Amino acid sequence: MADPKLRRMIAAGEFIAAPGVFDMISALVADGMGFDALYVTGYGVSASHLGLPDAGLMTFTDMESRVRRIVEGTSTPVIADADTGYGGLLNVRHTVRAYEAAGVTAIQIEDQEYPKKCGHTPGKRVVPLEDMLAKIRVAVDTRRSEDFLVIARTDSRAVLGLDEAIRRGEAFRAAGADVVFVEAPESEAEMRAVTEAIDAPHMANMVPGGKTPILSSDRLKALGFAIGIHPALGFLAVGAALKSAYGALKETGTSESAALEDFGAFSRLVGFQDVWDFDRKWAEG
């Protein structure tokens, strides 16, 4: 069931910062840190599950199964990437039903042509506006609860310009989107232009090395954004940490110099405390 917390926070003008999670380790770590939401990143899931780029290669089944497991294993509201809805209007309906049944709180659907590409990489193309509006209307009509938020993303800034991105964002809101996500504005001035022109809650995408400036939550809120997602933060941190730890082993032949999580704490994070308690209880019986 979708968590009403995010809808209430948006209505109250509170800012939501959501770290990107891509597997159960990242989800469990973030879940225990008091964030208002977790963002299940398609880029991160594609990389961690398939070892492939976020270029339309991951199927609905690949993504839905991992989204469902992350929701089951955490207590924080989940915002989940659903790419283009994985096909036409019937696919969008199926995706919305599945994500809502899995307990997702907000679904993100975008207007790229299939196969889609990461929003901060080149070579994107977008569908005609009316095609995306139909997807939004289907998504809104399909959901069972208004607490299940529909986030509509346009990638048109990169290929058709800022004015078209704003025009699409306005149309997305009129079609019923709860949150508008204009992907990859290239300056603070563009970000402000988006939020001032479109009367809607807005989401910003903070990707280190991407096209959009990396800003603090306070600054994003001041610019008019309701949600800031950090999809790459987790997997980029993990990549750097693994290179450092594996590099230390390769160079020295030992892991003693590597910066590591405590093994006992990590074991408790993934649920071993319950196993130990169970073993003690039934060993005594």
C-alpha cells in the first residue's frame, strides 16, 4: 500500500530528499538513516543486476521483482523508476498495477522513445506529447489510491529545448501528474524557470557529473522543488569503495588497510540477529 506520508509532505510544502538505492544492501543502509523516501534507480538496478547500461535493456520483470523486494525489506516510502512504462498504454496499466500492489508510493514514467537511455547521457529521443499524455491519464486512472503518486518526467530539454520541456511539463500536470520532473536542466536559472512556469510540485535529479548543478536540499527547496533524488550517490560510492578495498588487497596482499564496515554490525543489518535469537530460543527448547 502506498504511504500517504509523501503526499502529505508535498501538500505541506516540506522537502523530500531521497537517496538512490539499487540492491538490498543499499536499501537496508538507507532505510535505517531516517530519510523521507528511497529512490529505486533504474540505472543502478541495471548496472548491479545485469552489469549493463541503463539503455532500455532491463525488462519490466527485472525491475519489478527488485522494486518489490526493496519495498518488502524496508519501511521508508519508495519512489520507483519505471522508465517509459515498459511499452504502450496497456503496459503502463500493467506496470502501475504491479508497482502499486508491491507497495510503491510513487512511480516515475518518462516520455522517451523506446529503448530509453539514462537522462544525463546523449542520444535520447522523445515521443510525441499526446502519446505521453495518454500514458499519464492511464496511470492516474489505473491507480487505486491517490496516495500512489504519478511522477511524469520529460527528457525533452536535451533534444527540443527548455521551452518545449516547460510546455510538456505544463501539459503533464494538466493531464493529472502529481509531480512534474523536467530532466537535466543545465543551470540554476533553468531550474528556476521550470518551477516558476509550471504550477506543480517538482522533482530534481542530482547526478554527480551530470548536466544539472548539484545543489543542497535547502537550495532546491528555495528554487521551488518538492523532491530531490540522488540516484547515483549509492552506486558511485560503492564503486569507489570497492576500488579502494580491492586495490589495497591487490597491492599489499591483505585487507588490513582497507576501510571496512564492522562485520558484526553488517551481519545485524542483513538480519542475522533474528537468526541468532531463533537459534538460542530453539536450542534451549
